[in-house]
Amino acid sequence: MPGRNFLFVPGPTNVPERILRAMDRAMEDHRSAAFPELATALFRDLRNVFKTTTGQAFLFPATGTGGWEAALVNTRSPGDRVIAARYGQFSHLWIELAQRHGLRVDIIDVEWGEGAPADRIGEILSQDKQHEIKGVLVVHNETATGVTSDVGAVRSAIDAAQHPALLYVDGVSSIGSIDFRMDEWKVDLAITGSQKGLMLPAGLGIVCASPKALAAREHAKCPRAFFDFGDMIRANATGYFPYTPSIPMLYGLRESLAIIAEEGLENIFARHQRLAEGVRAAVRAWGLKLCAKAPKWYSNTVSAIMLPEGANGADVIDVAFRRYNLALGAGLARMAGKLFRIGHLGDLNELMLLGAIAGAEMAMRDVGIPVTPGIGLAARYEPAHPRLQRSELAVPGSQPALFLKALESAADYVFLDLEDAVAPADKEQARQNVVAGLLEHDWKARGKTIAVRINGIDTHYMYRDVVDVVEQAGHKLDVVLVPKVGVPGDVYLVDALLTQIETARRIPHRIGIELLIETALGMANVEAIAQSSRRLEAMHFGVADFAASVRARTVSIGGLNPDYPGDQWHGALVRMVTACRAYGLRAIDGPYGDFKDPDGFRAAARRAAALGYEGKWAIHPSQIAMANDVFTPPPAEVERARRILRALDEAARAGRGAAQLDGRMIDAASARMAQNIVDMAAAIAARAAGAPALAATRA
């Protein structure tokens, strides 16, 4: 068949040409004096992928299954008791492997489509007063069902139970593609393979062990030879292996780690989330559902797509391969025939993924599944890069003395202003100040999103704003805020400039774009503008210029007109937030001009929050705390949201689609609203703990 095979199984994944070339080399002596230079660098750099400073990485000529075995036999003895949740084929197989080694496995059966039940794990550990349970086994990303579990929640459950059990995590289809934090989550044994996020052929089983796990070797009695950590530790200490390693795979791994470092782990995670949302948008457009039961379980590396009753996933897969040279993943075990899987991990971009979506769509139509031609490709919903944005502090670029105060403030988001707050005579100096402010201050370390508001595209300042700021400090910049956007072409201009500068300057991340809708023209075109760029993250309602544009009879920035029966901005606010939500953007309310009127500010913020806005501008430091307060869900609201999710989880396990809570009916719509609240609360808690100011993606 002409053309290349489209490989979209969730492993093995596409191998980049750079890695293939790196592996294409003559054999060499693996005991030479030069060999340790290769090996020791791999052990060091693998720590970055696992996000650990204390863990020790082991490389076995094996697969992820070999990693499972190595993790268990080096730390356990026959008869040891462990607990494991079973919610897919791979969690099942790991349990089976543990049982073959004589371990007693307490199995927590979970509906396939859900993930590791942290609460049930915590309950079991709390009852184990004698600490008979020696380990907890969790599959981070269950490839068979397209489900990602919350490993951090499992660790919290273990700690809450004050239990010493080791935490074993299968990260075969997550590590290198989905955020994995070995040290933060106190994972003791993390396992992955070479053929997924690391973009290599199958052939390496990789285990990273914590100091606690390494200490457990002293008492472990499971037989081991090939997978013995002790042999590896002794040989690896001098840069060698206890037996002949796969030299081409090691050179391929070196190139893989270089590619990962160049793109940056956080950018890789964002790319995988963006691509996964594209697949999920296509699934919704097809009128189908994922195997994953709720957004909290959605995987960013594989989507398991359920088919209508009477359709067979094996037929879709067969036709896709024979007619279109497209490889899709099959349903495994109890899911055989019920679904097909699209793997979207590793060396992958948007155009490649569009090919898989188109091929899957054609194959479904060929086997009689009624799908509208092209509808999956046309699906445009893609949630923006997540950020916490309750309070947005405006800082004039002409006043650099205020930059440090902004850095030390409680604002989630700071934008350095080159537009309205800067007089024409001060524009050039303000631009220099902004560049210096970006370079001199570590905004990310303080949990801030940092943006620059450029001048409008109808001014002669805009070009130099973008070029000077991004060329000199783009690597420190999160977002460009574009004012007075009227048509999609305005966004395209800024997007094109950013693309060229990022390429020329090799800026490692994609700079976001946010827009001010503050003219009648912009509001008239707001739906088209919301679809105008994949860089778009948020739209802001600029009430002052909008009022002037529509000739509203008011001189109050953001305040109410007593001659109008209600909120005169309600229609505009609703239209903009609707466009934002339709196309995955955040909606942010603009300024309230009278900073000596806290009651008026709070009232305006509450109105915006009630409509679905995620934050509001603060043009004075005194408004920051008020914005944070209004856009932070109250504890009682968060607790009720959690109760809703728990009640619906219980109803789902009982085979019911709806439930009752406190005398009221709740259903899937309730779950989506509750999940939004819980996600926001989690993001706020993470920022309070010192994590970057990221909000969870809205469902």
C-alpha cells in the first residue's frame, strides 16, 4: 500500500528520525573506558523525566512487564500482602504477575472506565493496624480503558492512614507524556517502558526506585537474577552493566532525553493535553462516548472510544488497517469488540492526529456506523492552556518601581501594560522597562502568570512591542494581551509574528494570546474571534472602551447606570462568556474604575462570577484580595461539590445514571458543574502550596 503507515496504537509509538539515526551505529565494546560517559549521563538525565532528585534509575533490556517484575522481586518476599485496584487489562496483568511470585494480593475491583479509588485504598490501610500490607500497586494510566488515576490522591490516602506501605506505580503510558512527580507523590517504585512517551522501540524496561525502596531489598526474599537491583547498583556505579546491554537502545535513549529536554517536560504535557482534547472533541462530534466514565479520569495519551450497540471495534480496526494503512488499538479482555483506541502520545503533532481522526471516521462509516463525514475534523473545542486567573493586576510599563510590588502581591496574573497606562512619549522607555522586568524577576517561581499588553494593531507601536519584547524576553513570557480586537485577522497578525519570532529565537514554549473585546465590532465578531488561533487562552471584557464604542450613556468604568433597570453590560457579558465556553477559552471581566468603592467592585465581580467568568482585573492592589475572594469557591460549596461527585460515583456503580442528594435530584450535568468547582479548589490549593498558578481544564 502506498504511503506510510499511520501508527496510532498507544504503544509502540512513532520513533522520530533523530532517534532512528542515533541508533543506527556500529556496535562497540560495552566494557571500554569510554562507555561510562554514555551510561552515567542516562542515569542522571532519567531523573528529570521521573521528577526525582533522590531516586535511582535502572535500565533493563526488557519491557514494562519486566519493570513490573523487577520492582516487585527486589522489594518483596513470597507471602507478602499487597493491595491493588483492578480497573483494566494492565492492572489485571500486574496483579497476576504479583500472584505468580507468591504475593498475596488484596484486589479492589473497580468498574472499567474508572481509576484507582484513593478513598477505598485509604480505608483498607487505616484498618491494617498491624501493617501487614507491604505495598500498594497503582497503574497511573490504564491504557486499556483510557483512564488516568490520581496518584497524588493515593499518596495522600496512604499518608492519612499513617501507613508505611511502599507505593508502586506503573507509569508505562504516562511517564514522559503526562505529569508524573515521583518525589512530590513519594512514589517508591516507578515503572515505564521505552516504547511510549520516550519514543523508542520496545526493548527497555525502566524502573526508578526511592531510597526507601532500595532499603527494602535487604529483607526481600523473592528469587531474582536477571532483574537483581544489587547487580545493577554495583555495575552502574562505575558506568557499566552486569551483562551486555542493548547499545543501540542506549544511544536512542540519549537522543530521546535530548529531545525531551529541548521541548521541555511542561510543554510536552501541555501538547499531550491539547492533542487529547482534539480527540475528545471529535468523539463528541461523532456522537460517541469514551470508556472513561468522567472527565477526571480522561487520559491525555490514549482515548478508548465506545461503539454503538451492534458495532464491533475489531471491524473498525481491520478496515482502518487494510484500506487506509491506519493502525488503531483494539479493545482488550472484557472490552474486546466494544471499543477501539486512538493512541496520542510520543512524537506527535496536530496534522498527524488529524490523519488518525479522519481515518477512524472513514473506517467507521465503512462498517456502517453513522458518522457525518468530516465532523470529527471540524470539531473545534479545545480548552485553553489552564491557568488560575482570579485576579489580574494591571501594572503600567512606565513605572518599573511597581514591578516588584506586583511580583510580591497575591495576584494570580500580572500584565505589564504598554497601552492605555503609558503616555505616547513614554512608549519606548516603557518597552525597555518591560523587557528588563521580565528578565530580572522570576515570575514563575512566585506562581504568577506574566503577560504584556501590547498596543493595538492599528497603532505604529504594536510591531515593536511584539518584536522587542518577545525577541529579548519571550522565554520568560506566558501571554501577549491584545487590545481592541475587532476581527479574526487581528489575531492572525499577532499569531504570525509570534510564530516567526519563536522559531527564529528558539523559544521553547508556545506563548499564549489573550484578547480584549472592547469594541462593538469585536463583540459582533466574538464567535469568529474565539476560533481564530490555537494560541488563544482567554478573552477579557473591556467595559470602558466598549461603552464608548456603543455610545452608552455612562462615565463609570464597570459600574451600573441608575437609569438602566439592571446591569446594562449583562448582554455583552453573556455573549462573550458563551463564545469563550463554546471554544474552550477562559472569560475574564475587565476593570472596575473606582478603587475607592470596594462594595461596587465586589458586586460587579459577583455578577461576573455568576455568569461563569473566572476572574476580574485589579487596577489597584486593594482589589486583588476582593477578586481572589469572590472567585474562590467557599469551603461549603466545595464540600457539596465533592458530595455530589461521590453520590454520583455510587449511583454509577449501582447502575443508575442519576441520584438524590439532600432531597434534590443530581445527574451528569450536576457532575460537570461540581467537577468545575472541585478543579478550581484544587488549583487554588496547589497555588497556596507553592505550585504554579494552574487551573484544571474545564470539562
